[in-house]
Amino acid sequence: MGRDGGRSFVRHQLPAILWALLIFGSSSLPGRAFPDVSFPHIDKVVHFLYYFVFAILVAHALRFQSRFPDLSRFSLALGFLLATAYAVSDEIHQLFVPERSFDPEDLFADSAGAFSAVAILALLRWRAKWQMEARKAGNSA
């Protein structure tokens, strides 16, 4: 462990791992384990939200690791790619779960959630950078 006693891992990487386990656990449940809800396409909303959060956590985990600088530099793109790859693996996993299947529409909802998350993060980072530059320009005037 590093000088921080592992607090960095717990703070930055562990949340993504735990969320991945939550997704895996949810997708391991048989289809009958889920309640019948009359809200149209609620399963797609859940997929979107699961992977929206997951992409944020993965991008954060990559950004705040120091061992591989390129992973940090490309954390948003990699966050999207890794979340989407995990979604593909999760859909394949569901082929082996009773009353579950590979659903391309679920995969689309997963990747849309991941893309939306990193797009918002990119906009927030751009805005923060723009504001910092505006403050610097204001101080030097």
C-alpha cells in the first residue's frame, strides 16, 4: 500500500468495483425475481441509470490513479469504453441466467447511459477549465 494506507483506492477505485458487483448481482437474478411494473420501458431506464453511474465511477477511478498516466489522461473515453464493454459482458452473462437473455435494446440503453455520463463530465470539465482561465485572465488585467 502507498503512503495513504490504501485510502486512495477506497475513495477512487473501490466504488467502481462495488458498482460492477451490484450490476453483476442484479443481472444474476432470474427474470421472475423482478416485480411486474406497469411503467413502460422501466427496464431500459434502469439499464441507462446503472451504466450512467458506472461510467462516472470508472472515469473517476481512472482519473485518480497515478500508476498509468495515459489512463488518467483518457479517463472519459476509457470510462465509456470500459462501461460499454462491461455491458456487453453482462448481456452475455445473462444468456446463462434462467429467464434472462441477451437484449440488444438493453445494451443500447447501457451504452447510452455511459455515453451521457461521460458527455456531461466532459462538459463540466470544459466549463471548470474555462472558468479557471477566465479568472486567470481577470487577475492579470
